[in-house]
Amino acid sequence: MKAWAVLCLTTLALFMGSTLYAEKLDISNSSVSWVAMGNPGFLQIEGKSPKPLKGEIKKVGEKIDAEFDCDLTSFRSGIAMRDKHMHDKYFESAKFPVATIKIKAFEPKPGIDQIFDGDLTIKGVTKPVTGRVLILKNPNGLDIEARFNVNLTDYPIGVPSYLGVTVAKDVEVKVKLETLKI
């Protein structure tokens, strides 16, 4: 459930390929979501953030790198008690309200599903992250979809468990940017 925050950041960072200098981007059409499988295995827990990401992308030659922040306090799963546990017990979002992803330089190729590498920081702990990003051109800008997995045991989050239901340690994070103007 914590992984989603992370994903948001990653995705965004990768996709802004036309910038000629460091530039703050309007990514107000961004969304971050996550999916965690529960045990028993038929249980799928989903969540999302209504808040857009904040970030900066730089272009050097044909490559870009980026850094994005995701507001962890805004993640919701649709169940108030689960959200309270997520924020109070696992994310400690009052103390650690933001997750950050730094995307390492790569050459964006619209229309091609690409791999990206970066560093994800949650609750003050930074770990490498690898994911996939797809950048599509549209008449008004770029549409970007990124996804990566977050291993909850890599961070001081813990694996959520409640009344015999435990979340798998790997959570899939998805980030979408629609009509990103570059």
C-alpha cells in the first residue's frame, strides 16, 4: 500500500524528453495508484492519490533525468479504517509526508516500452528501483504510463496485516501523466 506513493514519483520523472533545460513541469493531470495482493490470494487491495505529483525534469543531450515528490498523506484505499492504519502505523505520513523518486538519465523513445532505473526514498530510506515506462505522443503533448514494484520490506514500513489478512511484500505502483506539455 505504501508502494503506490513511490510509483507516482518514478513514472513522471522519466517522460519529459523535450526540455532543453531544468524546468518545473505542470503535471496536474498526473495520477498515482497501487495494487497490493493479499493473503488469502483472492484479495486485491487498490489505492490511489487524488493529488498530482510535483517535480523537475532535466535534459542533457538526448537523455533526461528527473526528480518527483509524491504526497503520501493523500493515498486512499476506499476503506477509512485501512487508510488510518496505512497512514498512522505503516507510512507514518504525519512524520514522513512525501516519497521521492529520482530517475537516472535515460533516452526517452516514444512508442516503446522502456526500462528505467532510479532511487526511491520512503521514510528516509533510499533504495534503487527499476520499472517500465511507455511514452506516447498526442497532438497536445505526451501521455506517460510508468509502473514499478516496491518491496515493502526494503523500507521501514512493514508488511500490513489485519485480522488474519496480510498484504504481499511487493506492491505494484502505476503512474499516469495525461497530455503532459513539454
